[in-house]
Amino acid sequence: MTKREFVGHYFWLNRYSYLFAMVLILIVSWLQVEIPRHIQMAIDLLNESSPLAHTTLVGHVQWVIGFALLMTVLRILSRMYALNPGRITEAALKNDLFHRLNRLPTSFHQKFASGRLISIINNDLNGIRLFYGVGFLQLFNIVFALSLTPVWMYRISPVLTLYTAIPISIAFVIFFLGFRKMRVLHVQRLQRLQDLSEQLMNDLSGIDVIKAQNMGEWVQQKTQTINQRLLETTLKIAKIQTFVIPVLDYANHLMKVVILGFGGYMLLRSELSIGQITAFLSYSVLLALPLMHLGRIVTVFQMGMVSIDSVLSILNQDIPSRDTDSEAKPSPLSKGASLQVKNLNYRYAGATIDALSQVSFTLDFGKKLGILGEIGSGKSTLVNCLNHYLEVESGHIFWGDSDMATTPLSHWRKHIRTVTQDPYLFSDSISENVKFGASSRGFESDDSKIDKVLSLSQLGDDLSRFSQGKHTVVGEKGIMLSGGQKQRLSIARALLTPCDLLVFDNVLSAVDYETERQILSGMFERIQGQSVIVVSHRVSALEQMDEILVLKQGQIIARGTHTQLLATSDYYRQTWLLQQHETEVQSA
Amino acid sequence: MLKSIDIQYLKHFLQFTSKYKSYTRIGLMMMPISIACNLAFPWLIIQVIDQHLSPKQFEGLPVIIFAMILVLVINYIADAFYSYYLRKTGNLSIFDMRMALVARILKFPRSYFDNTATGITLSRLTSDLETIGESFVLGILGLVKDSLNTIAILGLMFFINWQLTLVVILVFPPVLLLTRFVRNRLRALYLMTRSTLAKGTGYLQECLLGVKTVQLYAAQTEVEEKYHGFTEQFKQAQLKVNAYDAALFSIITGITSITIGLLIWYGSNEVLQGFVTLGVLIAFINTLEKIFVPIRDFSSQIASIQRSFAAFEHIEELFSQALEEDNRVLISSEELKTKLIDFQSLEFKEVRFRYKADGPYVLNGISFKLKQGEKLALVGTTGSGKSTIIRLLTKSYLDYEGSILLNGIELSAIPKQSISHLFSLMQQDVYLFDQDVQFNIALDKPLSLEQVQEAAKYVYAHEFIQSLPNQYQHQLKSGSSQLSAGQTQLISFARAVAKGSPLLMLDEATSSVDSVTEELIQNALSRLFKDKTVIAIAHRLSTIRHSDLILVMDKGRVSEQGKHAQLLALGGVYAGLLQEHKLEEAEQ
């Protein structure tokens, strides 16, 4: 989408509002220039004492008041209909952005820190709201006011109209020179504000390390630099705003001086009446507002354009074509198929070696696969490929006959569910966290089902110790829970609704061997008719698997059952021996 | 309008501005000049009309016109200096406030961060301070200038012709009532929109941070539905705000025109009878704008000032939050210097601790002694208080009861910064800075690349760092998954080695590492441990077995303590735990 298309799209969305507002503003502007005409005629009658003149004068005053009343009503409506599109667009855009962000692939989210995205939605949308609200309102206002007012002035005196144009024209040149500079500065300021935000966010996240390591000074120094840069830009903007922008306002006052000076000269030569001078003064006030707004509106449009750029950086990210509108369609994946991985290679962008190379295996439906390997051997990479968190070319991963690369993500993930090693929880109650995503998958969850999965994941005992049980709110990112509790809660979440393949990526690292074994065997008992992949460092967790893969440097170096591997794989045997020897104290 | 609490905020803000008195002085000095100019201009208009235009007297007109231009120039300069210098003061003060707040936050107790979401602290430091810069500084500047100008002009008008002024004042009550009514409505709506917006933004932030979870659970439609709810509610409230805004603006503009009508109607008789000159009437008509526009803007200026008071309130929370070492009697770090060069001894005497004043005791009478070079192992179930002991030692939490002696000095009397060089803490969660690998190992200490590499080699991290695209200069990103969990732990070990502290604390630090790698690390650590003092929370027997002291913890108490052999011989809890395990292994 280009900027022009974007502007057009949301303009079209509000076309009726804008059209209505435009008609109203046209009428209001006409009434507005008519009023001084009646004032002029009334004033010229002031010095005449005849009763007729007085009646005519009162008539003009009545016109003024009548027009003013009508203008008030129409103006209320015009402002509402011109301002509302800003809010309507804001809301629509927020939803559109959120929709897209939820569907953009991992590669996008790795590039854009969430702090930056939030800043776009919080700050840049303001710019766009003003663009579509105040921006268009003032644009219509200015176009009509600046086109009607001079015509009415010209009708009174062409010469004086031309003279009054001089100060305004000069001021305009100055104003726009200042303005061009301000646009650049505004972009810079937003950028610097984002930098500040990002840096403070990082420091707050690492506050424990910073405090423990006495790194306060380092943080303050960094903040000082960024804060200083922000201040510099802010002051430069203030300078332009206070010294250059008001020039327009003063040009308007200067206009009054010109009217009184030249107008006065013309009056003395009887080319103008005193009433006409008053009307001219009134028109100059009418010009003042739109001229002052012209400054504001140019800012609004410029900021709007900057913001549209930011927003387009999200909106122009393509959701892969296979995923567009996929949610409404039926899933192409068949139930009860096998998972096949054929010659899978994966290399991270910028890396020099493959994280996975030539990985192949088949997992028949209902079977359990274990994966063991040292750190950095590619276990998590493999898991992230299987759940399509990472992009894989077609021809490598299949569910039955369906190739993952061409299957809509949402469908793939309804069949294949991953429990990651760093569980993410929402600051909601425990039961809401367990229910997370269930309704998206079209699943009604009731209390008994929730209780069941909570006890399966061995969280039941912990809950009984909380005063509010499963309605306990877990805090931001689950801060109220221990690492082990978070992991078990994320397991309960994964178990609540049925799926075809469950992948556990080292999820029980924070619980002891015994609890891990209990959870796994409890789960295996219950989950019939599902395939399972368990990634773990612990042989004890893998013993019951139908097949175990041993990974090293991205390659499968051994495969087989527990007993087979003890005989064939040195690495497996060594790990097993170490852990055997490693009698551990329970529940440590 | 202003509550006493608001005045307190104001005073606090003024304290920050006091540093920039000279700027403030320049700004304030300009104000009377600006007001004088604002009065002189309409007075000169009256002179032009009454002395020259009405009697058609050309002589002297150029002089008055020149005087008017002069007044405008002076007014421009005074206004620009007034705004610029006071804004400069405001922005400099905000800069200082931000630095002061960052410095304070670095000294906040752990409990603050437990109870406050990072996003909230961040928005205090960014958007709340920006709000003060924009709403408060600009609002106050505008309000002060406008109200003084309005009062001055009214005074001048009254002085020139009190009857006409009364006509103008007659319109005031309805205008004031209207603005008050609208303002109250707007305030109620504003409170509502603010909380809706905060909720919506909070939710958005959560979803974006957890976008991986949202996507893996195919929960997009569910989260979007919830978010749409917030957006819609916010939009509806804002549309109402638009309606009120539109009404206020339009009615006041309408009233201005009606008042002009009234002035002419009333003035027509007065002019005829010679009570009012034409110039005065025209000047009144032209000055109305200067009275009604500020009155209209008052409400929005006050609203923006009120908004800024909400921001002040937030910021004041940060200023009033007690620092962790506030009101504590501390020994000066000078005095401690010689005593805390190295770790010598640690003694816990009947230490009791609870996280909240009314919460249960997490530690309930813990006593033990540890000498230089000794190894202490903490064993026990989750929630038995093991980690709490470490948190007290690192001074993350203060306010313990009983006595903790470090080198014979009471820990609570030692400033936090005097102990940080003594220990390294290695935890399960590792925070990585948005810096390169070298920085993440050395942190802010000036270590050479060789020293950093040596530390990395010591814990077997060198190999994987070499495989990164830019090796030690490779940029890491906090919160991204560039490194595996195990690799980040290796970085944290290297960090500890590089720091070379005499006391090492391990809190389940090796749980994400596979057995083979852990074996390597254990070897490295035992080399490192040789001449260090170690406190370890662990569940592997090999770590525990060789400890000089094992504390078996249960519900905040030490149920058994001694060496491995002693505890086994005791045949108590520890032996039982081991026994249980042995039996299970025998079964397999």
C-alpha cells in the first residue's frame, strides 16, 4: 500500500461523514462572510438619525443574530462530522494493525521490538487521528474561508484587498521556511523518544542485574546522552514554534494596520465608508483563524505523513498468502496422520553454519518421540521448525500429505501445539490463562475440564495453597508464580483442548525429576490418540518414548529406543550414566 | 479548581525550575511588555478612527500607523521571548526530573518492582513527563498570558466605556455556565477514556510481548475480540467528547457574533446621543474576539492542566516511593572499605523474614555460620525459603529480623554498593543487555577482550561464541531468542568468572543445561570454587555431597544441618530423601 492509497482508503471509509461536513462547512463559511456585510451596513447607518435608518439598522442587527444562531447549529454538526472520522479511523486502524501483527511471521517480530510497535500504536496513531479529524476539518475550513473571504473583501475594494495581501504573503514565506525545518525536527523528536523508551524499557527489565552489579552509573550515563538528545530537539522545535510560527498571527495584525492606514487614506478620499472599513477589519479577523490554523494543519498533515509511514511499515508487511483469510476455511489437515520430516536444513540469517542439517524422521500417529542433545545442538530450532515458528521451505515437513509450508499457520497450529520452555502468561487469573486460545479454536471450556488439566499438570496442590485458588491473578508475565509453577500452568493450558501433536520443549527444567516423571506419566496415560514429542535433557523423561533422537550440531547422530541407544550411542549412554550417578535430593 | 495536593505538585515542579531562574526571569519580564502592547493596539485603533477617519483628518495619521507597527514589533519580540524562555525552563526542568527519577528508580527496593509492571514505570518516565512538557508547560503559559490579557483588556474597555462593557459582561454568565457544564462532562468522559485506553494499551502490550504464544495457540481471534471491545468503548466515549467539544467551540463563536449585534444595536442610540464614539464601538467589536477566544480556550487549557496533574500525581508516586536505603542507619562506605575488601565470614542468627508486613514468615529462625572458602548447600522443597536466604544476602530485600553478620558487621548497616563486589549471583533467568557479547560478560567493567575470552573459555562458552557471526562483538538483544537457554547461562557464568568475586551464589543455575555440558561446567566450577566461598541451591547430589555444610530447609526453618556423612548417619529427613530415591532407582 502506498501512502496515497492509505490516505485514500481511510478517506473513503469516512466519505459520507466528510461529504456532509463539507456541505455544512460551506454554508457556515458563507454565513460567516455575510455577517460582516450586515455589520458594515448597520454601522454606515449609525450616524443617520432618521427612523427609517434606525429600522433598517435593527433589521441588519436581526440578520446578524439570526445568522449567528443558524451558524452555531450548523457548525456544531459540521465539527462533529468532520472530527469523528479521526476517531473512527483510529479505532479501525488499531484493529487492523493488531490483526496484522497477530499474523505476521516470526521474522517480522524479531526485527521489530515490541516496545517500538507499541510506540507506533500509541504515538503514531495520534498523528493519524489528528490527520483524519482536525486535519480535514481545518482543511475544509481553510479552503472555504480563504476562498470566500477574499472574494467578499475584493467586492468592497480590490485595491485594499491587494495591499492587505502584502504582509500575509511575506509572513507566509517566513512561515514555510520555518515549517520545513520543523517537520524534520518532529521526525527526529519522535525517533529520539522511541530511543529513550526502548532504552529505559531494557534497563527496567534488567534492573536486578543492574542493581546487583552496581551498574547504576552506566545506566545514568546512557540515559543522560539520550535524554540530552531529546532535549536538544525539543528546544529547537520550541524555538521555531515561538519565533517563526507566530509571524502569521502578527501578519494578521499588520493587516489591520494596513486597513486603517490605506483604508483610512481611501476613506479620506471618499473611496470607502467607515462601515466598509469595519467590515474589512472583521474579514481580517475571519482570515486570522484559518491562517493560524494553516500552521497547525500543516503540522498535522506532516506529522500525519510521518505517522502513516510508521504505520505502513507494519501494514505493508505481507501476511503469507497461504494465511490470508484462512481462519474461516476448513482445515486441510486430516486427523490421525503421521508427521514426516524429510532432509530438513535450517540456517539462521547471518549464521555461518547450519543449525539443523539433514534431519529426517517419521512420527506415526499416537507415537511418542523423544529428543536429546547438548545445548546449541538444534533441539529448540527443530521444535520451532515443526510448529512453523520459523519458516521452512516446502518439501521438508509434512502432516500426512499436507506440506507445512503451504498449510495456513492457524490450521497447522490447531493440530500441532507447542509448550515452550519460556512460558508466557497473561496478567489474568490462572483459569483464564488455562483457557487461553480455547475459544479461538472453537472449544467450550468449563470448570471441571480446567480442574482436570490443572491436576494433571500437578498444579492442584499449589492452587489449594492460594487463597483464591484457580482464580488467583498471576500478575504481569505470571510474576506471582515460580518458574516451575509457570511451566506447569503452561502445560495445563496445552492439555485443555485436544490436538493431534503435542510438543514439549524442555518444559520441565524448573521442576525436579520426580515431579517431571509424575507429570509425564500422568499425561501419557490421559492423552491417547495424540502424538507427542518431548525434548529434554533428562533421560528419565525420555525412557518411555517409542523413539529417541540424539542431536548434535544440528544432526541426528543416533536414534532408537532407550535400550537400543544405551547400546549404540556413546553420548546417550554417557548422559544416562551421569544422571544415574547423579542421585538427586527429591524436590530440591 | 486547584486542590491543595495540586499545589504541592506545583511546588515540587517549581523546585526543579529554580535552577533556571535567569531564564524564568527573562520570560516573566516580557509579560508586562506584552500586555501593555495588547492594550495599546486597540487604543490606537480608537485613536485612528476617532481622531482621523471620522473627522476625515489626515494629518498625524502616518505617525499613529507607525506607532501601531512599532507596538506590533515589540509585542512579537516580547511574546516570543516570554514563550521561549519559559518553555526552555520547563523542558530543562523535565530533563532534570527524568534524570532524578532514573537515579531514584535505580535505588528502589525489590518490592517496588514486584508490585509495579515495567510498562507503568516506563510510561511514568516517558509519556507522563512528556505530558507535563506539553500539557502543563504550554497550558500554564497560555492560561497565565490569556487571563492576564483578558482582564487587562476588560479593564481598558471598562475605563473607556463602562456601559458598552456591561453589555459584553452581560453575556458572560451564560458563557461561563456553558463552559463549566461542558467541562464537567468532559472531565467525566476523560476519566473514562483514560482508564479504557490504559486497559486497551496494557492488553495490547501483553499480546505483543507474548505474540509467539498467541500465534502458537492460534488464539488470534480470541485476543482480537477482547481488544476490539476496548477500542470500541474508547471510540464511543471519544465521539461524545467530540460532540461536546464541537458544541462549546461553536456556541462561543456564535455568541461572539450575537454580542457584536447587541453592541451595534445598543451602541446605535449611544452614538447618536454622542455618548459613544464610532471608534470606540468599532474597537469594541474588534476586541471581542480577544475576550471570547481566551474564555473558550480556558476550558481546554484547564483540561490540559488537569491532565498534567494526573501525570504529576504519577510522577510524585515515584518521588515519594521510599528508596531501599532511606531512613536506615548505614555505616559510611569509607569506614567499611578496609573491612570489606574480601569475604571473611557470614553468620545468620535467628533470622526471620516475611515479604509483606502481614504475610507469613518465609524464614523463621535461621541460624548458621559460613567461613571463607567453605561451601554451603541449601536443600529443601519449593517455598522452603532457600532463595530468600540468597535474596537477603544480596540485599534485594531488607528488613529482616534477627542478625546477619558479614565479616562481623551487621548486613543491614552496610550500604548496598559496598557489598556488590563481594558476590556473583547466578540464576536460572539470565538478563542480557542490548550490547555485544563482550559487554554482556564484562558488563560495565573495563576488561580487555583477552580477559573476557579467558573467562568464557573457563566456562566452555568460548566455543559457541566463536561460532556467532561477529564472535565477541556479536550484538545480543534482550528478550530475543538468539541464544539458547543453556548458552545464556554460560554467559552468566562467564560474567561471574570475569567479575572474580570471592563469594559465589548459585540459584538452580544449571537447570537448562544438558548433562554433558553441565558436567563440563561442574568441572570448571569446581576449579573456580576451590578458593571461593560458595552458597548453592542445588538438587544434584554431586554438588551437595562435597559441601562443608548442608542446610535442609523446611517451611522457613532449618530442619537438619551438617555434612553429607553426618546427615546420612542421622537418618533423618535428608537421609530419607536420598533413600526414597535410591529405592526408586532400584526398581527401574
